[in-house]
Amino acid sequence: MRSKVLVFAGVLAGVLFVLTGAGFCQQGQAAGDGKVTLDKWNKIIEAKVAETTPDGKGLINYEEGYIESVGIGAPPEKYYGKPQARPMALRAAQVDAYRNLLEVTKGVQIDSQTTVKDFVTESDIISASVSGLVKNAKVTNREYMSDGTVEVTVRMYMSGSFVRTILPKAIADDKKTDMPPMPLRPKPGKAEDIFTGLVIDARGLGARPAMSPKVFDENGKEVYGTLVVNKEYAVQQGISGYARDLSAAQGNPRVTNNPITVKAMSAEGAGKSDLKIASEDAQKLRAVKENVAFLQKCRVMIVLD
């Protein structure tokens, strides 16, 4: 009797091994259609400054500074139910995820006029660099579906190497414009005129996020943007932070303990990521040495709907 039990247990283990290899015996959706990841992304969008691509294959999270994409893979039909099925489906899903990530990355808004795709098209060097960064993106999740398909999510951060690849061209392009920079000799300010960061309330204007937003005064002169920031600070943390909640933005460590809060008057440019503020508010920033210093260190938060 004992030997029969052992034989049955061995057979059962073998069956489970085959089913597991094919992607069965897993909790999840019945089929790999990207819905698992899309559901997660929709929850993120409700709370964060983020957006999905029209095809539902990617997420650009401007608030937390990363890009994600999902890939779906299935084993060849002849391998269904065999141990090789799962690893083959996994490899196919990863290839699909990285391919999708490259396309999602091209859709990232650099400024109000430009996307990453524009830079990639114009420069072979930038194109090669972006492709290399995408290939090094990390796998953050794997979902094994009951039909044998696999859903893989990959993520790439927009700070660090990605900003270092994009920022030099953005700065070079900005220097070709006629917008004059801020005065170069601001004076030390009184205690009540000194702030530690800038929070711009851009809600209700249809403003959208970008990697390199700009802030102008009522005369069209740049108050904040690539002409102002220190490149290394921009590489480390991005040119600005984003939030949906004003209090959260004001309490964000990026702007430390005493930020000045101003209301944007309008969102400008095709991408609606550039903001206009009152000239009076702009002067509070330009005229005080300490305030110019925090702008150079990218201590700026923008609040969007």
C-alpha cells in the first residue's frame, strides 16, 4: 500500500510540474491581455501625475519619475503543456515589453513643444543612447496566466542617465531662442523675502507635465527652466517635481520648509507644460539672491489636476 501511495505522489508531482511549466496553477487573469498591469496603472493615475499611452501598453509617471511598459508572451502552440512552455513565454514577454518601452519612451514630453521622439529622430547619438538605456530597464513584475501566457512589466527611471542624455540638447535648443535669462546680479534679501523653494499651483488650466517645463512672466521672459538650472541638480532629481495635492507639494522635501506658492495664470505651448506667472511673483524670485539659488537647485514643485 505504501508503494502505491508513493507512486501516485510521484505521478501527481510530475503532472504539477508540467502544468506549472506551462503557466498553470497560478493565480491571475485567464489570459494575458495586459489587463493586470493596466488595472494597476489606472490606480496610479488616480493618485499621481501620470498618464498611460493610448494603446494601454505604457505608463509615464512624471510625479515619481519613471516609465513602465508591459509585454505579453505565449509559448509556441506545440509546446503548450510542456516544461519548456513557461520559459519560452517569459522570454517572448520580455522582448515585447522592451520593444514597447522604447515606443513609450519616445512619447515622453520633454517640453511644451518637443517629445523624446523628436530628439531621437534628429540625433543618431541620442537614439543609440536611449535604446541602450531601454535595454537596461529592470523587470519589476511577472504575471503567469492560466492560459500559459506571461505578462512582464519593465521600468526605466527618468532621472540620472536618461536626463543626462536628453538635457544637453534641450539646453542647446533653448539657447537658440530670444528669451533673455534672469538678471545675473540679484541682491541678498531680507528674511521675509527669502524662500526655500517654489510651488506653482497650475490646477484648472489644462496644464500637462513634462521633463523640462518652463516658467515665464507676463512679458514672456523666462523665470525658470533650462537657462536657469544647474545641470547636475537637474540630472539628479529632474528639473521639477509634480503633485496633485497642493499641501503635499508644499510639504515635499524638494522645496524644504519655507516655499513660496504662486498661482499660474495660464498653461502655454502646444504641450501645455509651460506656465505663465504674474510679473510681480516673478520679481520676488529674480530680485533675491537666495531665491535664485534655490531655482538653480531645481527646488520647484508644480501642482496639476
